[in-house]
Amino acid sequence: MPRGEAAEPVARRWLGERLDCPPEQLSLRRDDYGRPHLEGGFSRWDCNWSHSGEGLLIALGLDVRLGIDLEWVRPRPRAMELARRFFTAAETGALASLPTAQRESGFLRLWCAKESVLKAHGRGLAFGLDKFEFEISDTGIHLVNCDAALGDRAQWSVLELVPQPGYVGTMAWRPK
């Protein structure tokens, strides 16, 4: 997706194709927090999208609440500063224990996971990145603790994505 192009019209076309509905007839609305949702005959479906750099990820799921985040991999010299400010102490400690060369990628993995959960939840970053906690391991990223407002931790699924070289992403979902 070219820089500067709005993501919503592209997402609407993609969703229309998947749902076999002309994009202009697709009832796509945003709630008070800006989260998109489908209405009418598609109310059991949930959608979300994220764009970064020239990339765009779109997610669609039935009977789930989902969020997706995409990040363009580029130098992030303030990664540890941001982690100390917004992540939990355990997450910040885990990042600090990584070899220096792996800290930025670890930060991006955590950031994407956190943002995808918050987008699924519907309140976005204002809810607080420190209200839930992930662990990074060789087998992936795992939600280990969360605020009661996010629901039961065991109901959340988190999938790390590498949609194309130079990008990382995460999709998170839970039953509606």
C-alpha cells in the first residue's frame, strides 16, 4: 500500500471480497473509540486492520473479537526508553537481558502483541500497555497476566506474523 493512501477504503474492498458483498454496501462503522465493526448481516464477523510503512494487514473472524498490528522494522533507538515507560517491569527486564542486537526486535514483538490485544479489546493504547504482560520464549509470545477488564487470560490467542521481509505483526483474538 503506498504511503499516504488511506487504509480504510483498501480494507473495505478486501472485506467486501471476502464477505461477497459490494464494498459500498458493506456496513462498516466505528465506535466511540474508533474501533471498526461490521453491522447488519455481518454483525457476527469482526474485522481489524493495521498499516505501517507500505504494508497493510487486515483480519476477519467469525464470532471472535480480534485485533491486528503491523510494524515496519526499522531502527528504534528509543526502544528501551519506551519499554521502561510503558511496559511492565518484567517485560522491561526481559528485554534488557537480551543481547543488545536482539532488543529492538524483542521490543517490536512485545509492542505488536500488546497493540493487537488492545485493538481487540477496543480501547486502544489509552487503556495502558502495563495492564497486561507477555513473556517471549523460543516457542513464541505468551500472555501471562492481564487486567480483569481484558477478560480471562486463558481465552486470548496470540499469533505472531512475519507477513513479508522487513515487517512483523501480531494478531490477537478471544471469543465474543
